Amino acid sequence: MEPGLYIVSTPIGHLRDITLRAIDTLHAVDEVLAEDTRTARKLFDAYAIKTKLTAYHDHNGAARRPELLSRLEDGARLALISDAGTPLVSDPGWKLVHEAARSGLNIVPVPGASAMLAGLVKSGLPSDRFLFAGFLPAKKSARQKVLGELACVPATLIFYESGPRLIASLGDMRDVLGAERAGSVTRELTKLFEEARGGTLAELADHYEKAGKPKGEIVVLVGPPEADAAPDEAVLKRELLEALATQPTKAAANAVAARYNLPKRDVYQLALDLKTDG
């Protein structure tokens, strides 16, 4: 095996969802860097992997990176894994790979499972064009702002979410992206209680408000907007009011118009009306 940093995908739930190449790689490298060694140990035990296993995560990454990069320059063979799925997708490995790439070091992807793609193919939503948006912000105002920026993207949107925050996120998706927009909530992918619930964003928000917070790892998907669909007037007004708080009227109107691909003149008039009403 040639020297380099091997980015190895691991199962997202079902332990059999690992490639033969991934197993060979984890056996052959000098050391495996894991987000959580306790989680990784279950995989190692299942496949009798005896390779040295150490932690690499947000809390020790800055301290470990210089040493790891130096070893790679000297010809080490290191593997990076996340708790589940493909590394660098919403996990702390990106900085290490970024610096290794800047240094011209050999980076070898070992593809495999991905919750994002598993959720997409299970949802039944359009898969020819999609955008992965990771985790939404925890605060409502920030979350709604991000959703507003994504509202007119002509693609299926994919988010990761936790059970405790799902109800709030679905409510904001309904309000910002549109109540009738198609969506899907998939959870526990590849596990015993795998589930996918489809419907409009209004139907999904209503279901989980009544059913309560679900358990497990969750992928939320939102279908692309209808052609020429415009955001609700309430969304436009909220965005304009936020922009008017920090910008002149014309600049605020132009920014919101550009975000939603709307005629500047119409948005400017709405901004003037809001200032008059205020």
C-alpha cells in the first residue's frame, strides 16, 4: 500500500455495509484516526481489525494535525474514519484533509456508505440535482435565514437533523419553503427500525407535532420548488424587515430580490410599503 491519507467510509448502521476494500485498507494502514474510538472499536471487533486506533476530533484536531502531517510527509499510511458514513460530511476531518491537500500529500478516497445518499434514494424525491445543506442552525432566526437563502434553489435539498430539533425545523421549512412543497423524513437508515415518511411540509410538520420527537439519526429532504414559485409574502416581509434594519431601502430591497430572483421594482415597492406602515 502506498503512503498517504486514506479517507475510509464506514457503515451508517448495518455493519455489513462496508466494502472489501475498506476492510483491507483498515487492516493495512499504520494507524486509524477515528472521531470516537469507542464507536470505531465495534467495527474493528466485527472484522478482527488489530490496527492501532487513536482519536481525532474537534477537541484535539488542532494539536494533532502538525504531527499527523509530518508523519504523512515521512511516508506514513494513515486512515481517517468518522463515526458513521463518509468522512468530511458533517464531521471534523475536513481540516486535516484540507491541509494535507495544500501540502501536496497523497489523499486516497475509499468510498462507501452515506446517509445523505441513502436518504435521497429512499425518499423518492428528484435525484438528478440535489444540494446537501448539512445541519441547520439551532436558533430559529438563523435557521429561517438559511432556509430563505435556499428557498429558490432548483434542486432537492438534503439536511441532517436530530430528533429533539426536528419539529422546530419542519415548522420553519413549512413556513419559509412553502406548506405544499414535497418532503421526506428518513431515519434509522439501514437499521432495524428504518423509516421514511413522505408528504408535504405541512403534513410532515403536523405529523411530528402530534407524534412527538422521533429517535435516531434523521435525514430530511425537501423537493425542488415548482417552476417560477415565489416565496410567501409573509416570508418576503420578514426578510425585508430584517434587511431594512441594517441597510438603506434600495439596498435591502435589491438584496432580497436577488435572493429570491424577483423583480427589483416589486420588492422595492413592498419595502416602501413596510416603511410607511412602520
